Amino acid sequence: MADLLTTADRLRAALETGGYPDGGPVRLLDVRWRLDRPDGRPEYEAGHIPGAVYVDLDHELAAHGDPADGRHPLPPVGELQAAARRWGIDPGDTVVVYDDLKNLSSARAWWLLRYAGVADVRIIDGSYRAWTGAGLPVETGAGASPAPGHVELSYGALPVIPLAEVAGFADADLLLDARAAERYRGDVEPIDPRAGHVPGAVSAPTTENVDASGRFLPPEELRARFAALGAQDGAPVGVYCGSGVTASHQAVALTLAGFEARVFPGSWSQWSNHPELPVTTGDAPR
């Protein structure tokens, strides 16, 4: 398996030489998105890594429909494939993703493209700040439109937990809730219709996966963190968040730590929109 993370300097070298020694031609994606500012294009146009293509998380990495499907359900694979081709992705490319928020949003692109069968997807450790902090060049404006790619995508390359299997998974295995602790407890719920967590889920805020600079903690520290929460070798670890975006970040951290991550794509936004499903509040899983 190719490296999951890349440094800014290694990316610079890959862009200058036409690719990584263990990869293909580089296709660079800028995935700026925030819950309070979902359109990241203004930030992209104000400055981005040269050659990066802007990716609209809300409209290209998610579908929108019935609230019972969640706030960011997976897009139909044909729509994702059309978007990936617009970004210029060809078979065999190395796709590198980043954002300006500790990779909390770009991880969605990493997970979704891996789930759709793109074998080599990497994340800039430390995000855009790592690039600018290294004094590397940036460009402004709308960016160039790449030549259309020819990648073919198919869902199923990574394991997931569909809504109907979440309760059983929480009974048999470890299910992590990647949201902030106060949302897990049900103290506040600013977005979704019910407060609390999936019965049996363990609180594991995804912000604890990174250091102050936004870089992922070393694999051994991540492994110790998840082991303390109940992760075991050879056993899958499920993860969800509010709408399936930061759950992908938790999946990155679990992968770095050597565990098999299984994302519940609909996450809390889907679960809480089904009134027939139970909800637990407080610090305890149940």
C-alpha cells in the first residue's frame, strides 16, 4: 500500500519530477469546507497550491435528498466518477488532497475516493498550512481547468456500516463517535433533530487525532489512543460523526494506527432522523 500521508516537501518534489517514486502522475485536489462556511472557493481563489483543482464537498462529495438519508449521504457513483474526471483523474494517478482545517474535510475526499476504488490517495500532513509554512509557492485565482480524466469508479473497495447494521455492530464491536464530547453526551445539538449518541458508541473526538499544528499524531500514539478506547487487533472499528465528513478523518487515524476502520456514512444526521431508533445521552456508552 502506498503511503497515506505526504509532507509538503515530498509533494513539491513529486510535482517537480512528475510523480512520487512509488506512485503515478499527481492530481492535486483542494477540498476547502467548513460547517459554517461550506463554500471554500473564495479561500481557494485567495491562495492555493499551484495546479490544485477546487473540489466542492457539499455538491461533489455528497448527495442531498431526504433528511432520513443524512446531511452528506454518498453521491451516486456515476456522479462521483463524472466529478473525478472533471478534476482530471486518470487510472493509475496518485491523488493528493488537502484543506485548510487540519484535513477534517479533505479526509472525506480521501475516504470516498478510496471507497470508490482509487488505490493511491494521499493527504498532505498539516494541510495547506504545512505548504505555506514551508515557504512554498502559491497561486491565486480560479485555477486552470485540467484535461478531462478517464478514471472508472466503483463503490465497495472499503468496508462500511449501513444504517440497518449499526446497532448490531455497536453490540458486537467497537463503534466510535467522532463528534465533540458535548454533542456525544447530548448537552448540545446545534444541527440534527435529536441529541445524544448511538447506544453502545464510545466518545472519541476526532480533533484529538492531531497535534497543535494540525499534523496527525505518530502512529504509535494513535494506536495507544484507540487501544485505550477498546480497539483490538484483528477486530474492525466502526466510526461515525455528525454527517460523515469527520468520520473519514477518524478512519485515516485508525488506518495509520493499524486498525480496520469501517465508516457509517449516514452518521448521526441519519440515525437521529429515524425516530424509531434509540438514543442515549450522557458520558456512558449506554
